[in-house]
Amino acid sequence: MNAPDSKLTALLRDARPSPALPSRFQQNVWRRIEDAAAPAQSESWLDALAALILHPRFALATAALLLLAGVFAGMADGRQFARHDAQMNYLAAVAPHAAR
Amino acid sequence: MKRPLLILLGALALGAAIFAGSFFTARHTTMICCEKPADDLNWLRLEFHLSDADMARIREMHEGYLPKCAEMCAKIAAAKRELDSLGNSGTNVTAEAQAKRKEIANLRAQCQAQMLEHFVAVSQAMPAEQGKRYLAEMKQLTLGTNELMEKSMSDHAGHEHGSN
């Protein structure tokens, strides 16, 4: 019973040849297993910053802060410009040669 | 490009747009609100925090000064036209042109003296501290450029002489 089985097995193996494995197959398999088992790498500062930016509270607060800063800076600049304009108006009236 | 970098750049661009938008809108609105070109004396009231009584005195002086100033300006302009009509051709300076230049210089000196007198009078109509500040600022605005030019010329002349 054993002899015909082993014969049959050998015959079947010959009939279906298994393809040759790629080079360093075993090494690559082990490397992938090790990579999967290793703890996740800590994220970079860029990833952390991007995550913070996408946080709705942070995004909203930053936008509000920028808006307020822009309004105050614009008002200060506008006042400065208007002051200069009014000063030049006065100067043009009292010292036309100097204002030119 | 990496996704986090894109997010960062996008956020920066959006932030800059929010700041610029609010800055220019506020600037424009403030300029429109503060603009009162009809009154020459608006700057005095705002800058030196003058009361209505101070403003009334200063307005009277201002209105008295304007015709005198206009008269001096007209005299200077007429003298300049006369100088131009003499035709400063080439390098010859005629005695007549020389005399006209002296006349213009005298008129300018008179105009400047009159202007300084007015500034002193206005400064005296203000509270002491504000008057001092006003006088200093007006001198700086009207005579500052000339003084700077004279100083730079005298410095330059000094260096030239020193090197000889």
C-alpha cells in the first residue's frame, strides 16, 4: 500500500513542478513580519502640526485671531494715513510752498 | 508632495488671506470715516485735542492769515514769471536777472517770517504743552527740509576743506 503511494506522490510532484522562489524570498518574508510586529513610528513635527491645523477649535481660534489682528492693524494704518492727509491739508493752507 | 505639507501651505495661504482681507477692509473704512477734507483745521483739532474755544480763536487767526499768505504767494509767482520772461539764455547772468532773484529771495524770506509769526500766534492760542508741540512740528514740517539740506551742504563743504 505504501509503495504505490510514494510512487504516486513522486509522479504527481513531477507533473506539477512548483515555480522557483525569488531570490532572498525567505529574508524578505522575515523582514515584513518584523516590520508588521514593530511598534508604529512616532509621527514627525509636520504631521503633528497638520493634525493641529485640522483641529476645528484651533483653526477657528487662529482665524479669529488673524481677523482681529488684521482689523486692528488696518485701523491703525488707516488712522495714520488719515492723520497725515489732514496734516498735509493744513500745511497746504498755511504753507503752500512747504507742502509742495 | 506630502499631505501634511500641503495642509500647512494651504493654512498659511488662508491665514494670509484672512489677515490681508481684514487689514485692507479696516484700513479703507477708517480712511473714509476719518476723512474730512472740507476743513483745513481738522488736523489741529484732532492732533492737539483743542476745545471749541481754542478752535474759534485759531480759526479767526487762520482766516486772517490766509489772504496775507495768498498775497505773498502771488507776489512770488509774479516775480518768478518776470524772471522767466528775462530769458536765462546760456551761462550769462544779467544784472536784471540777478536783481529779480534777490527780489524773489526777499519775498520768500518775508513769506517765511510771516508764516513763522502765524505759527507762534497759533501756538500761543493753544494750551502751553500743545502749543510747544505744534510749533516744533510746524517748524520741522516747513523749515526741516531746508535745514537738512543746509546741514548736509555745510558738512560736505567741511569735508572738502578738511581734505585740502
